[in-house]
Amino acid sequence: MNDIDRDDDRIGIDEDRAEGSLKQTGGKLKEGAGSLLGDEKLKHEGQADQGEGKLQNAWGSVKDKAREVFGDDDKDR
């Protein structure tokens, strides 16, 4: 990995945080569509997606904090 790639990783947020946020947003849309259409299954799928997104976002936050506290020495890359 070159220096530019490492710099991009340090500037941005963890990939899990980004994906988790997107999953939460998609879940909200799915839940809303289910409510609007009277589709309970779709509504519950949206709620489940939101929960998964929250967990994934939290995991990304933990990883970001660990990098902040312990540093990112690129040993795992």
C-alpha cells in the first residue's frame, strides 16, 4: 500500500461506520415503505436492517477509537 492510500484511510471514517450508516438509512426507507404499503414483513425487515446498521456503525466506532488510542502502525495491512 502506498503513502497516499494510508493517508486516505486516516482521514476518512472506518468502512464499517459508513456501511452501517447506509444500512440504517436503507432500513428506515424500507420500514417507511412497509408502513405506507401495509406490508408488515417489509416493515420488520427495515427495522432489522436498522438494528444491523447500528451494530455495524458501533463496531466501526470501536475500531476508530482503538486506532486513536493505540495508533495505526499499518502492521495489519
